[in-house]
Amino acid sequence: MLLTWQPKKTKFKRLHKGTLPKCTYKASSLRTQQGVYGLRVLKHTRLSSKQLEQVRRKIITVRKKREKQKIWFRCIPDIPITAKPLGIRMGKGKGQIKYWIARVPAGKIIFQLKYMDSWRAKKALKMAKKILPAPTKIYINFGWKPKIKKFITLN
């Protein structure tokens, strides 16, 4: 059974999908804030709650159980996507909520890992790359300073 990633409370029941943000230039999105290893999205996209849950499960299968390890998820699906059932005629309002999505701008780090072996973290993030629909890169932050020169990219 998959966990449902959705907000507890929303101001409006149904929203528009909206346009995708082009890119982020904030210092907080250029580096990993809590973790050492991160997965950065290179192209703006929409991620569904099912995709994020699959990635979470893949990362958890790689890690050791008895060791202290931290995983941070930096995007939360908060936009409802509605759909009307098949065979229903036009009109009579918007459909029911089918699933939730998160808008992710280009350059945002979605997952962060800490207290993990380097080969385990790379393996977990490579498995996560295969699930996500957008192109991504693995980032390793050796220093905690926001200098971009300290980042190493892996393919």
C-alpha cells in the first residue's frame, strides 16, 4: 500500500495546475542544506505523489537498518489534479480529485541524504533517477559553505 502524499488542509478544494516555474536562483536551492548527497532536477517538471513514494521506497531499501541515517524530501505534492469518470457528459462542475502533484522548478534539490556511505548514497540516488520523469544529477556537498565551486556532479 502506497502512502498518500497530500496536505492535511487546503484553502480551496480544486485548483488550476498552473504554469511550471522556469528555474530557481536562491542560494538555498543551489546546495544541500541538511544532507551531504542530493538529487537535483535539471528541467522543470511536475512530480506526482506516486512517483515520490516510489522513490522513497527505493531509497529506504538501499540503506542499512541499524545505522543512523537521515533522508529529507524537499518537495511536497500540494496541487490536486481532478478528473471526471469515463462516460460522463460535459458540464456539471469540475471532477473529483484523482491525485496530487508538486511543481518542481529546474535546479531544485528534491532529496537529501546524510550519514550514509558514499557508495550506498550514490546507488540509492541512481535508482531514484530511473523513476523520475525529468533529467536529474547527483550532487555531493563536501563543505557546508554556499560556494558553488565545492560541488561535484556525477552522471
